[in-house]
Amino acid sequence: MNLAALVTAFGVVFLAELPDKTAIASLILGTRYRPSWVFSGVAAAFVVHVALAVAAGSLLSLIPRRPLEAIVAVFFLAGAVLMLRSHGREAGEEEAEEAPDLGDGAGFGKVAGTAFGVIMVAEFGDLTQIVTANLAAKYADPLAVGLGAVLGLWAVAALAIIGGRSLLKVLPLHLIVRLAALAMIVLAGVSLWQAIAG
């Protein structure tokens, strides 16, 4: 297992997911329902999404190395731009969101199922899924990238569910967005260099 791939996937996905709408959805659900039940549904949805992303990245890895590095560089740059552009638009939307009302007697199945469904819909084609596919193509180690991405997503979900509001008081959202975009720009630069240098 490529440890560099695992650590890179964890770090980039963690930073990219912190300001994401799914982190906000997890935070909102976690304030209304039992956190462990919400996390169960969220965690399962993230595993499905990472599996899809790694499969897509593995298909990309069939492309010859130099053109692949160029494609990955473009995707990372596009991801950084999308992250910076969408942050301002989502900032107003986050405050308007509310947790779905599942009723007073909502049990594990209902809460976990709702959390799973919300994340499945919100995360499909999301930036972190695209980043995970890029990393899987770049490193050609689907297990390491998948594990790193899942752990990064789970860490953000746990932070959001347990202490999201406190974290945002310590670390401003705009700083998190800029750090994630910077990490993607660095990865784009590395990929571009590898595409040119061979």
C-alpha cells in the first residue's frame, strides 16, 4: 500500500470536504438526532461514493502516463477554481438549511437511512468524489486512495456531527476553503510537472 497516496488522499479530501454542503448537512442532522445514528448513515454513503470514485479513477489510470498527468492537473485546477467560486454562493444557502423532521420517535433505521440518502444525493458528482477519482488515477493504488478518502470523509463527518459549530468558531470557513484550493493547486502543479518532465 502506497502510504503517500493514503496520506495525500486523506489530507486533500479532508480539506475539500470541510466547507462542503455534506458537512453542513451532517452538522444539522447531528444536532437533531442521535449522533451515532447519523454517523452510521453518513459513513455508509461515503463508502459507496469513494468506491465509485476509485473505480472511475482506476479507469482513468489506463490512459498513458503523460497525458493522464495533464488531465489530472486540469481537473485539480478546475476543482480549486470551483471550490473558490462556489464558497460564496453556498455561504448564504447553509444558513437556510434545516434538518428533515423525522418525527419524535425516529429510530435508528429512519435516522441512518435519512442521513445515508441525504449524503448520497448531495455527494454524487461532488468535488471530493472527483478529487478521489483523480488521486486514484494519479497513484494507481485504489486501496490506499480509497482508504485515505474514506478516512478523510469520516473525519469531517465526525467533526461536523460532534463539534462542527465549535470548529467553525476556531477556524474560519474562508480559510478552510483557501487551504483546500491551495492543496489542489499544488497537486495540479505536481501533475503538470510530471506530464512535462515525463
